[in-house]
Amino acid sequence: MDVSAIASMATEMSQARTTEALQVAVLKKALDIQAQGALQLIEAASQVIPSNPPHLGNAVDTVA
């Protein structure tokens, strides 16, 4: 094998590792953002104040 071929292969492998590390970092950031959004939705849903009376929905009409 030629020395320049070995150097070229080493450069390509280094670039591949760098690209992979960058992709993993972007994926982690996207997952963090998605988790924050989900947490905000859960918090917003738990703060909903029901506008219906408390007795509404306690009985099921099985005849109709």
C-alpha cells in the first residue's frame, strides 16, 4: 500500500468520526428539545380547569 493511500484513508476515517460525533450531538439536542416540549404539554394539560359541573360524566346511559 502506498503511503499517500494510507494517509488518505486515515483522513477519511477521521472525517467520518467527526461527522458521526456531530450527528449524535444534533440528535441529542433534538431529543432534549422534544422532551422539553412534551413536559410543557403535560404541565399545560394538568393545569386545565374543568368547566363542566363535577356530577357530569358520572353515569352512563346504557339504554340509549
